[in-house]
Amino acid sequence: MAKGKDFEELVEEFYQQLLQKKKQRAVIRRNEIVIGPDGGRECDVTIEHSLGDLTFRTLIECKDHSNPVSFGLMDALASRMTDLKFNKGVMISRSSVPSLTHVTCFP
């Protein structure tokens, strides 16, 4: 299995255990193809849960890079969230991500 796919699997397992520990029900998918205005796009990990009549969707991007995540990748995450109608986006990296004081790309 490719290194990046191993990291995605690790992130998926982490969220499964976290939700199980909190006794929350959710559907977690890895490498899901989500249809947007530009066609199907593969998402590393997605989480969908409901609260009453509301459905919440989280997009998780996994970056197994040795260099810090660029602002361009953060911007791409925000764009993907908007295009695919996700409520929340999370960038997880083995290296570092830009300081949250500088990230303004989330919708």
C-alpha cells in the first residue's frame, strides 16, 4: 500500500475510535467519490452525521508530506469544501500546517 494511503487509513481509524469513545454515530468513508459541479472528486476521509433533521458533513484531507502544508493546499481544501457542500474541513499532516492565525480560507 502506498505511504499516503497508509496515512489515510490511520486517520480513518483514529476518527472511528474517537467517535466510538464519544458514543457518537457517524458514517466514515475513505476515498469516497463525491459529485460536485466539476464531476466526481475523490476525498481522503469523509464523516457524515445527523442531529435531528440536520446532516453535517466533514471533509478530511490527509497530507503525508515531509514539507509543511502550503497555503495553496489549504485554499484547495476550502474550495473543495464549497464545491462539494461540506460543513467543515480538516487538514491533517505528518509535517506542519500554516498557523491558524493566518488561515482565512475556510467558508
